[in-house]
Amino acid sequence: MKKSNTEKKLIEGAGVRKGVDYLNGLKDDREIWLHGERVKDVTEHDGLKRSAETLAGFMDKQTDPEYQDKVTFELNEKRIATSFLVAKSKDDVIKRGEAFYEWAKWSNGMFGRTPDYKNASITAFYGGAELLEEGGKEFANNMRNYYHYAATNDKILTHSLLNPTVNFELSKQGKSDKDVSLKVVKENDAGIFVSGARLLATLGPQADEVEVFPSTLLNRQKGSDLEYAFAFVAPVASPGLRMICRDTYDHAKSHYDAPLSSRYEEMDAVVIFKNVFVPWERVFIYREPDLCNRAFAQNNAVTQMMHQVVCGKLAKAEFIVGLLCAMAKASGKDKDMAIKGLIAEAMFMTETLRSLRFYAEQNAHKDEYGTYIPLRRPLDTSRNLFPKMYPRLIELVQILGSSSLMATPSERDLTNEIADDVSQYFQLQNLQSKERIALFRLAHDLSVSGFGGRQTLYERYFFGPPNVMHSIYFDLYNKDEMIERVDNLLNEA
Ligand SMILES: Cc1cc2nc3c(=O)[nH]c(=O)nc-3n(C[C@H](O)[C@H](O)[C@H](O)COP(=O)(O)OP(=O)(O)OC[C@H]3O[C@@H](n4cnc5c(N)ncnc54)[C@H](O)[C@@H]3O)c2cc1C
């Protein structure tokens, strides 16, 4: 076994990339399976290409003078995404928050896996690389080198943190399934070989690399199942790496007909590894179950990622408030007290997220590795609340939209032989038919379509199983003083 790797094999790039370079990078040998066929070229596939193009457009904004200073910073004379900034002050934390929020506004939060999400995790692992020295100095150095590689090449990462659940009782005990879970099957001087499956790579087919890190939720047992305890990053195009996708929700409709799914269809895929080779320089934890359990929390990657998440969810909730207001105004319902009350509920949620973000950023503090991080508790509160808020936000869109969500003829009906009917019978007090249909097609795409259903599932689960996260929150909550007050009252003579 040769784990040491003093040689720097990951070559640094020139800084932020142009969208066209990202798209060209997807034209590799990646093995993506969708609708029963192997995808020849992600950038040409009807179900995948438009979201990649959307992302390419976002990448171009990084060099647009209007956004550049907000979403990038200078590191060693290169322009780097702000999400890679290792915060050395409260102002840096706020700057990171502004960049997260800016990225999220570009898709109004519909694109969950913009690159800043995983950049936040890599940056935290870099800032706290010292922790990885527990497994050997070379692993910490690998992480430091990988950070510079990812940042200067502006890589887009997805992640697959979980083993598929085969037997719930066993997975609850932190045990892996030997036939299914991803494990190391061989190692040599150059690296490790892994086989098995991982869940669930959002944006996987449209990403450059897949972070295969240890979810803290796996609760591994000390000293056992060593071959399942690792952290590495592999290119999506690694030989033997296969992604098996769900159905696509981009049905090649126009932006008018499908305003969200025609733009933001980030695919989800189960990742299968068949003897995939991972060179040592891409390995960061190896045969360390205990370190796997602790890593995300101890180096504050979970907090840094929650910071990106609260900014994104704020942008999404704001957009839904805007949509509800536009829907109500269209028919004059916005003057009705009950309708106002309904929309105010969405406003309460939005303002809760804004306050939690503000509280977390204003209470930024130095962690044990010298990096400034936002306060965890408000962020943790938001990540536990939003999976409950989002289904209610969508319910509000359905309640307010009602049959208007079905009164949605297609763009072609505006010009074909039924166009006169469409023009006459689909108007509302404050909107002509064409604009009314466009508005309610948007509401439909968000709250009724396959794309919309997947968004709701995503918000429920993407950060982990809710009851497990609630239980972690309970454990971390500082409740002693509150309990003491109850005891004091009960003990009063
Ligand atoms: C749209 C979507 C996108 C996603 N994208 C990603 C991604 O990009 N990367 C990634 O790594 N993951 C991703 N996930 C996976 C996500 O992390 C998991 O769905 C989530 O952690 C739940 O795990 P599971 O799906 O295996 O469900 P299960 O673990 O089978 O959980 C199902 C139910 O059982 C409960 N449960 C689970 N464990 C326990 C326990 N120990 N005790 C009691 N109850 C329990 C859960 O709360 C849940 O209600 C995504 C999921 C979705 C739906």
C-alpha cells in the first residue's frame, strides 16, 4: 500500500470558465443511461442539454462586469468563484452569502445544484484540511491540492453521499450491504479501485466530477467495515462509472409552454461504480469510519453548505411570493382579505428564512481552523424548516391557482384555428389571455408538472432524511438552561 503522494498531479487552471468551455468538457466518454439508452452526448440530448446550457449561461455571468465582483474574487492573480473564498472575517462570510444568493436568483432557486453548493463543501474541507491529517498528512495535502485544482479549473461537482438502503434495520445500525454499497475492492501504489452503488447524484450527467464523501448520516461503526469508509472525488467520465437516470422532465417544450422545466431540469442519477480506479491524489479519507462520521460536521462543511442552502431557499421563497401575488392580481383577488392572508403565509416563511440567514451571518465566528463561518443554529433551523415550508408553499400555489392551473392551452393554440377562442375565453380582469396562460403555465410547471413534483421531493430530502436531521438538531440544541427553568419552577416551595 502506498498512500503517500507528495507529487502534485492535479493541474491548476486559469480561473473561472466560460460556459462554452464547460459544455465542451461534457463531450467526453461519460456513461449516462436515460430512457433505456446510453446518451451519446449530453450537450445534444433533448432531455439534458437545455439545463446544461442554462448552467453555461450562469458561468458566463462570472465574467460579466455586472456580476463579476459579486460572484468572483482574486486568488493568486486568478478570478475564482466566491464560493471558494476561505472566509477570514465576518465581511467575507457576508460576501459569500451575497454570491450564493446572486447565483440562486439566476434560477430563482430552481437549480438546486449550482456549483457553489459543492464548492462550499470543498472549501470547508480545505479550510479544515488539518482534520484529515488524522488519517495521514498526505490525505490533508491531497485535499489542499484538490481545492486549488477545483477552484482554478472552475469544476462543477455533484455528490453522492449515501449507500442505497437495502435493509433499513442494517442501514440504521451503520452497516453496509456487501452486494450493493460502494466499497474499496483493491488498492495498489497508484490508488484504489471501488465497486458498488451510491445515491443520488443531482446534476450528475451534467457535472464534471462526483464527490463521493461520507455522509454523517451513515453512522459507521468504529473499526468495522473499513472498506466502506472513504472520501474521494472522481471525474464523471472515469472508466467504469455509470449513471442511471430517472425520466427527464424536459419534454422539449418551448419556454412559454414549460418556463421552468425547459430551463432548469437538473437530472438525478444513481451512480454505479464497476472497479473504478481512483488515484491516491484524489483520496482524502481512507479506512477511517470514525473520521467519516465526524468529517462533515467537524470541519463545518455542513454549516458552509447550509449557508449556501438558506440563500438559495430564500431566493426560491421570494419567487413564489412574487408568483402568488401575480396570480392574485390577475383576477383582482389581491383585494380580498382571505387571499391576502393566504399569501401572507408565504411571506412569513420568506421572512423567517431571511432572518435566519441574517442572524447566522451577523454572528459569524472563527472556527478551530481559523476560518470564519456563519452561526450554525439558525442555518440548521432553516434546513430543518424548509422541507416543511416548501410543500406548503406549493399547496398555496395550488389553492390559489385552482382550475386556472388546468386552463392552460399551449403556445401553438395562440396562433392556430382555435386562437380566437383562446384569445377570448382565457382572459382575466387584469391579464390578456396570452399573458394569463403564460403565468398559469409557470404556476403549473412549479406545482403540478413532473418537474414540480420532483422539486417538492428534492426539497423534502436533498439534505438528508428529515427525522434523522431533526434528531441531530435536538441533540445539538442547548436546552439545559431551559430545562433548569422548568425544574426551578417545580422546585419552588
Ligand atoms: C430529488 C432528490 C435529489 C437528491 N440529490 C442528492 C444528491 O445530489 N446527492 C446525495 O448524496 N443525495 C441526494 N439525495 C438523496 C437524499 O440525501 C436522500 O433521499 C435522503 O437522505 C433520504 O435517504 P433515502 O432516500 O435513502 O431514504 P431512506 O433512508 O430510505 O428514508 C426514507 C424514510 O425513512 C426515514 N429514515 C431514514 N433513516 C432513518 C433512521 N436512521 N431512523 C429513522 N428513520 C429513518 C427518513 O426520514 C425517510 O422519511 C436526493 C434525493 C432526492 C429525492
